[in-house]
Amino acid sequence: MSKTIGERLREIRKAAAMTQTELAEKIGKSRGWANDIESGRINLNVQFVTKWAEVCGYAVEWNFVPLGEEDTDYALKPTKK
């Protein structure tokens, strides 16, 4: 089954070993906001997807890989650590 953008963002947050609270603080939002994003209750704009990926140290392009192709050549890899 294909992952949603929220599920992808949860995956990169966890791969960065961050809690929702830590991530939200770095973005300037609440933990509840991060939870709503990951759960698909809030629609995202490109600005927030980009910021989320940058804060977690991952390339934003990973979030735009066609759904269902995440496990091919588009493996989740950090851009820095």
C-alpha cells in the first residue's frame, strides 16, 4: 500500500530520532500540529514539507517520489547528520 505524505513525514522524523515535540519546536509549531500532519488531518503546502525535511536532515525531493515507489531507488537517506 502506498504511503501518504503524513506517513512519509513521520518516517523521516523518526529516522532523524526526533519526537513530534522536538520537530514542532524547530519549525515553530505545536506538537498537536505535527500529530495532525502525520495523521493526515491537515493539508500541507510545499513550504512546510520543505521545512520538515530540512529540520530532519533529509532531501525534500524524497517526499515527492511517486507514491508506491519509495522502496525503489528512492531510499530514505539523510542529507546530513
